[in-house]
Amino acid sequence: MKADSLKISRVFSSGGDVHYFLPHFQREYAWEKTNWQTLLDDVLSIYEAYDPEKELEHFMGSLVVINDGTRNGTIPAFKLVDGQQRLTTVSLLLCALGRLAGDQNSALKRKIHRLLTNPDEDDLLHFKLMPTIKYGDRDAYFAILENQDPLPVTDSKIPEAFQYLYSQLEPRIAKEKVDPERLFVVISNCLQVVFIDLNQNERPYEIFESLNAKGKPLSQADLVRNYIAMKLPEDRQNEVFNKYWSKVENLLQEKRTVGRSRLGELTAFLRHYLAMQSGMLINEGHVYARFRDRVEEDFKTPATFEQELAKIKQFSDYYDRLLRPENETDPRIRLALQRLNTLEISTAYPFLLAVYEAVDQGLTSKEAFLEGLRILENYIVRRYIAQEPTNYLNKMFPTLWREVDKSKFAGSLRQILLTKNYPSDNKVRQAVVTEPIYDKRSETRAKIVLILESVNRFLSEKILSGGYTVLNNLATIEHIMPQTLDGDWKKELGVNWEQTYSDYLDTFGNLTLVTQEWNSGLSNSTFTIKKSKLSNHALRLNNEYFSQPLLEWNEQQIRDRAEWLANQVLEIWPALGISQVVAKMPAGKPVSLTVIGQTFTVNSWRDVAYHTAQSVDEWVEDFDAIANQFPAYFDKNSFKNACRQLSNGWWIYLNLSAASVKSLCKNLIAAADIPETEWLLEEE
């Protein structure tokens, strides 16, 4: 390794030729406004203090490169391992300065252009810095340097960075607060980097991981990309990246997010892909580590690793269809996925990835897949209405595929979901009548709209033989008893108006659908006015119910309408069957224990308790919180006898009867939110 302190002018070869290109593990240009402003603030502060007799020095960090020989026999070429964000932004700042110098200072404009390009070279070699092709960075950067029209559509942040820097310099130069010539000298000669030149035998990928502290932190997907490059032989990187990984990154872009997790698409995909493989949804911060560990254990040769990357590419296409159902070619599956996405079903993605593969392999038919999606909608809608906790789904869905009979997919899925805390008709009906469902979050409103629109469609199709009415604009949720009560409404509700308002305002019985125009028009109108308008509304959801002779709107009327809605809901999403309870654990001598897909040979009840506790530790993020719930069984210090130490340092007390072990294990898996079906014990 060779390290030197170089001015920016020297980095760009002081007007001579040089060429920097990015290795495959480098991410796209990712700096944002705070980064641009920090650099600009540094430059302007140096500008204010600049003394031509004694130039200031400002170190920006490091540039790590690998000497890659020459191009066309004379141009030094370097692989840019670390520092592309800084170097790209400085280039854009210089380019903005050149544009602003314009014809009034054509000499400075030419000088800047010569600093950033190799004028005698064609194609890619014409540019001293060659950004990645990801998100259109390269095309955007080249267009800016050549003063071409901006690209009509691009996902790159480079044009935004250039426009920001240009907008910050323009008024300062126009008001003569900044002299372009002096600013050019400051950027070229005062900004310095530590230029680290590695030889080909050193491990640049590990250095890249450790030298990123000053820039934007690496995402889990960035670390995975880096690791892939580290694992691939140098002579295979171009082909494998172009054939597999680059296509994955183009399809699933990290700057777009998934669901409530707000994870970047690529990180979310890797997390769900690993969950599909392992049966466990890992913490988002552990995606890279689990990916690395899995590869190290299961794909030890370059050939098997490439096969895994090919598989990842295949599953990224499935994931894209889950995120963007419009890319699904079958219109029936497309509609089913759109509805599931409205219900925020990303927790089911590990399961749905496995189903997509089964369909492609011919193990499951498209018809069965479609029926399975309808069964999933039934399960999710009923759980949502019954307000069942969603954290259960994070643990249930990654293991669900193991339980399904692939040859009888839909029927098998139906029976299994009945064992997964499936809400009964009575529970759904009670929730529709009494549970507040509305809040101001857009994702919650979208779910309510889906349910009420489904009711409207169901009612319409009864009358119109397959057709149904729709709103001529986006649906909004109207509170019949308004959110703000005036004197007339308090009279309408009666002496207990405060209790009725508190208990029923946001329940299904008090909600309906109209357009925003109607919503604004109805507002706080009296019930008589609202009833008159709703009884003549085009939606069957409104006119069928409110054309009845209703004289008032109070607690009883809200409950009556909720009962009516509950009847429709239970016809649209009827019970999959009778909810089942997992059978109690039998008694006998233990011989085999399976926890979350991992099987242990057990010779005693102590083995059963130990392996269950060990599996719980691997499943949860905070074992301490669980252990502290059972102080009689767990301690940081050794018990006097009959105990064993877990790998996390906790001691478990094991002088227990068979019944006590079963009870402890049952309580442990419940505390860890492990599905009961993921704890299986064989006994003689």
C-alpha cells in the first residue's frame, strides 16, 4: 500500500490524462443535500480565508484506488475502491463553476473542462471519472460534463446534486461575492485527499468496508454487494455482475422502500429471501451478516455461489411482482396481489416467494395459487377486522411453506390457517360492531376503503348480475356521526351523546364511502340531510341501507348498521372452517424435538428444555427480556445443581418433571411468538 497527500488538481492529473472507474461492489451516487452543503460550506470557508501567499489545506478524506495499468498505452487507469461520492461531488462543483463562468471567462471554462476530461480520447476514456451505470449515474454525469440537455427521466441523484451546487454558486457569483478564478484555485489546490494506492494482491473490499465512516453509511444491500465482489474471482466479476446482480439491483432499488419497515427494496428482498430459506425473519440490521454466513456454510465454491446468485436473480423477479403487481402478467393474480398489498401483506412475502417458485416448477398450478391468494386475503381481512396482533405474522409466515402440501396447495393452506389464530365469525362480528377501526393514517384508511368497496361490489353484483357501481373519483371515508359535534348532533345522539361519540365514532357502523366533493358537502350536516343524500347515492353501500325509514342516528342505529355490514363481511370472507386448536403435547419418553425446522435428538426431558431455550435465544432479539419472565428457571449465575449453560451465558434450571418441562417450553415459545406448530416433540 502506498499513501500520499494529493491536491484535487493532482488527483485529476493537473490537466494531464487519467481515468478512474468503479468496481462492481461500488454503489450508486448516494450523497444528498446535507452532504453537498457540508462540502460547499467547507469550500466557501476556505475561500474566505484564502491567502495566495500561503495556501490553506483542507483534507476531505481518502481516495482508495488500485492501479489497473494503462488505457491506449498512455492513460493511467485506476479502480476507485473508496471516495467516489467525494470525487463525483467535487467534479460537479467544478462543472457548475465552469457553467457560471460561461463566455465571459471562456479560459476558465476550458481549464475546468480539461481538468475533468481527456480531450483527445473517445467514448468512455474521454472522461476522467466514470461513475457506475446504476440508476443512470454514468449517463447523467457525462451529459452534465458535456453541457448537454438534462436526461428526460433518470433515477440518478447526480443531476439534483449539480442543480443544487449551481443554484448555491449562481447568486454569489452574480453579486460578485465569489470570484470564479479564486474559487477554482481554492477547489483545485486547497482541497486535498489521502490518495491510497493498493496493489492487486491486497484485499480492497475489506478496506472499502472500513473506510466509509465519513460518507453516507453503507446499507445492508451495499455490504452484500461488496461481499459478492469479494467472493467472486476477479476474472468472473464482470460476467456474473452483468448477468445476475446488476439486474437484481436495477429491479429492486434501495432508494424505494417496502411497507412499514421502510427498508430499501433490495435490503427488504434479501431479508425476506433469507426468511424463506431459514424460516426466521431476522433483524433488519443483520441481513448482511446472515447472507454472508449462509454463503460461507452452503456455497463454498465459486460455481455453487454463482448458482445461488442466479437463484437470487430469479426470486428478485418474483419480489418485483409482489411489490408491483402491475408487472404480473396474469390479470387475476395481479388484482389479488394489489388487494393484498393494500392490506399490507409484506409479512407474507417469504411465503409468497416460495409459492411463486412452486408455480414456476409446476408443483402448484396458477389456479391453486389464485385460490391461495384469496384464502390469504380472507385470513388477513378477518384478522385485521378482529384487530389481532400483527407481530404474530412475522413469525408465522416464514415457516408456513414447510407445512403446506404442495400437491394440494389451496386446500392444505386453508386447513393450516385455521390453526394460526384464525378469528371466528363471532369474533369478527363483535369487532365490526364495537371496535374503533378508523384512524388518520393513509394505510389504515386504504384498508377500510377496500373492505367497504368490497361490500358495495358484493351488494351491486346481487342486483346487477356481475356489474357493480363505482365512484367517479377517489373514495374518501365519511363519518355519518361527524367528527366534530354541534348542538343539533348532540340532541340527535341523546343524553348519553358523549359516551356514544366516544364509543362509536370510528367504528364500521358509522363509516361509509363518498368522493371528496361529497365528503366536504356532507361535513357536519344533520342526519336528516345526510340520510336524504346517501339514500340517493350511486353506491349500493349507501342507497340500499339509507333508503330505509331511519328517523334518527344514535347508538342503536350505529350498532344496527354495523350488524348489517358484519353480515355482508361474513358472506364476502366466510369462515375457512372451524378454528382448530393444536393438540396438547402427549406424555412419554422424548426421542426427538423439532423447533423452527431444526431437529434435535433428545435423550431426556432436560435435553428438551435446553434445546427449546437455545432455539428461543436464536429466534428472538432480546432473550434477557424473556429469561427475566421466568426467574425460577433462568439465572446469570449457575444454580447449585441440575443446570446447564446456554450459549448466551444464561443458566437454565433442569431439575424438572416432564409436565414442568412441557409447561416451561410451551410458555417459552409463547413468549417468543413462535407458532405452536413450530415446536414438535416425538415421544415413545
